[in-house]
Amino acid sequence: MTIKEEDIAHLKEVDGDKTAISLTKEEFVNRMKEGVKIPSHVQIIFSDVEGSVTLEAVRDMVIPVMEDMEELSDLPVSDLYDVPLGLLRKDNLRCLGKCRFHRESFPERKYWPEEPRIEPKDVRRIDLCRTMLTPEWIRVAISVLFHEYLHALGFGGHNPMFRSLEALWPDEDANGGYPRKIRSHEHRMAFSEARRETLRWLWDSQGIPFSVWKKT
Ligand SMILES: [Zn+2]
């Protein structure tokens, strides 16, 4: 499904060839539930999000969409509301998100396809990288939290099964998806590039050589 006619009517020109669409968080959730694909040249402006984005705002745009996904209908998706959310350390370089489990959970429960399976109550906390928590990159934060929630539902590793579930997220442009398909995730690529530049500047200003940077 592509973007709807009435959405196009609301599109306005920004920065020459870029186009923007203004949506509330609720409107975004509804678009995702309908499986609307937002074209890569369209920037979403969240009309009810300003300044830094809260973890709860991100959560509230992910779980309702997951609750609507038929593929996840046998899983305890609503229990994800009970999973505590936090932030990764400021000097984190590699990670966008991390799902941390209670130590004692793993001997008893396992990742799919083994049973009994890991569940949201086995999760101690999910941490997100704070550089995504801005109105500009909130779509990346949303898709990263979706990825971490799949781990919390008992899907481990990043195998083909996991990637096919990850591809269920309708905002493909912001999705991580299959690494070999990364070029089709333009918004995600733009985020990675912007983040790399910021980190490179940070490292330069601290006198850390680029050769060290490249290894991270
Ligand atoms: Zn992962």
C-alpha cells in the first residue's frame, strides 16, 4: 500500500525537492496499522512532538501497531508495556538498542523455536541510543524499539526468521531490515551518516585517531 490520497493533499514543499507531511503520533500509529508506506522523499513532522522525544512516546507508537499484527497475535504483545525502558550510555558507539534479560531467565526459557519461550517478563530493561530521540530521527527510534521488542517476545539472533518479522514494520524507510537491503532504507541510512559525522567530530575534538574510530 502506498501513501493515501488525502495524505498527499497535506504534503507541503520544504527545502526544494523535499516534501513533508505533518502527523500526530496517533495519526502515525493509524497509518502504520493500515500498512501505509511513506515514500523515502517524504519527511514526517510530528505535530505533537517537540524537543527531546520520551521513551514512552516511542513505546506508544510501537506496541499498538504490534497488537494489530496478525503474525504476532499468539504472543503476549501487551505485556511489552511492562518492560522498563532506559538509555544506553552516552559514549556508546555501536549500539542503537539493547534488550537486557534477567540472568536467571535463560536456563529456564529459550529463544524460538525452542519451548518454553522467552517472554517480555524475562526482560530486565530495553535501552535505546539517545541520539535517535529527536523529532528528526524518531522514526528510527520507533523501528529500533520494534526490533528490540521482537527479542523480548523470544526471537533471538538475527536469522532469516527474525529478519522477516522485522520487515513487518511498515515504515520500511526507517527499518533496519536485511543488511543486504540496507540501501532501500534511506531514512535509516541518513541517520547512520549523521550519527557517524557527529561521533567523528566528537572523536576528533578529543584527539582520538580516525584509525581507532574505524575499528568501532
Ligand atoms: Zn537485535
